[in-house]
Amino acid sequence: MKKAVSELISRSVINVNKTSDCTSREVVKEIKNIFQLKRCGHAGTLDSRVSGVLVVALDAATKLMPVLMGLDKKYEGILYLHEDVEKKTLEKTISRHFIGEITQTPPVKSRVARRPRKRRIYNFEILKKDGKDVWFRTKVQAGTYIRKLCSDIGEKLGIRAHMKDLRRIKVSHFHVRDSHSLDEIKEAYYSWKRGNEKHLRKILIPIEDAIPHVKRVYVKDSSINAICNGAPVRDSDTVKIDDEIKPKEIVGIFSLNKELMALGIAKISSVEMHKGKGTLIRTDRIIQKL
């Protein structure tokens, strides 16, 4: 059964196409005002001068932050070299020193402690080079500072370099081609208020569809009330369990009609769940209030 838009709003995520003239906080504030929400938050800050994908959770969907934060990111941007370097030299340096696990110290203006930390760079592709301007595309682990990555590349080359432009084109399964501007979102909202819900339905991503990367456990209808009041998931509650669940992993607790009821912490692996007894999952965040 299709949910009413008014109910969907409180249980949805929006893939926002942030412009480079505002902060992530300003985007959240604007969306909060548009939908007249008590709670609203984003899953990973974009610098004010960086554009692209900003995942924003509405109302109850803010409880999904533990599984929306920490997702891999993909960017396109321009690296500016203060001295010209041959493309082959640049590619060789990046391949040797900036692919795989790297050690990165957050920049001075970051909000985290400036301690060296490990981050993974999955790829760094040079798309085009025109003199000192280098267009690139990179996929990185969450928490990687692209601005710092650019300056570190320059340092390894023995020159200065900085990030000239950056756009986030993907956050895990959220792609920029499917994102929406604030103007689009606002117009869709007021169009719904005038009786046309078509455009807003296309923008709102139900929480169940927003977390395809989260493994699932389906429970009996008779168990839902207790679970939504904080009870753990026991072997007698379950109907279906996804494979490859690891101990301490966050899992989605779903009803048989595929509605997300809560997030839980697995106490044992899915292999052990299939043959085990007793408590399988500790209920952590209740999404559906009964």
C-alpha cells in the first residue's frame, strides 16, 4: 500500500544537489523550513565552495545517520599545479603514493583533531591536463580530505599544488544525476500543497530504499510491538535473515511487508543466527513508533 506523502515526508531521505555558494548547514536549514520539520540533518559535510551530492535525512530518517555516514565518496575536480609537470610524471607519482591506503593529516581548518589517520583512495584518474590545470576523478573512503590530498600530491612532486574546484558526484549509491536542487525541492513541495504530488514523490527516497547497503532481518508481525518498544530480536522472532552479517554490525529490522521498524546491533553472525537460540540482535534505534 502506497504511503501518503505527508507520512512519507517524515520517513525519507533527499539527494540534494548542493551549489557552491552555500554551506551544508544552510541547505539543511532551508529544507527544514520548506517541510516545516522538527528534525533534519545531512550525512557528510560539503565545504561551502564544493558542489554536488548532499544526502539530507528528514525527521525520523535522521535515525539512519549511523548507516548513512561513513559511505564511500566519488569526486570530480581540478587540481592546480603551481609549476607545470608532465602528465606521465604526475600519473606515476599518484599511482605510487596516492592509491590504496594512505596516511593523511586533516587540514588546519577541519573540525576534527589534526592527527595522522589512515584513509583509502580507491582510484585517482586524470581526465585531462591543460598546462597547470588537471581535471581528475577520484573515489575515496569517507573522511578523506580532497583539498589536502591535492596539496599532498604537489608536495610529493616537489612543488606547490591546490584544489581549484571540486564536485561530489556520488555518495555510495546516491548519484548526482539523481539529485535535486533546492529550487526543485521547494517547487515540488508547493506543487504537492496545490494537489499535485507527482514531483515530490520522485524526490523523496523512502528510508527503506535509502539503505540498500544495510543487511536485513525480517521479523514476525507478532514480534513488532515488543521490538518497537525496545525489546531485542530473538531467534523466535525471525522469519528471514540476510547472509554475511557480522557480530556488532548494524542491521535493519524489517516487518514482513518490508517496512523498516528499527536498526539493531548484531550480537552474533548470520551463520550463528540460523542455528542459534536466544538473543540475536540488540535493538538500537527505533524508527517506527507504534
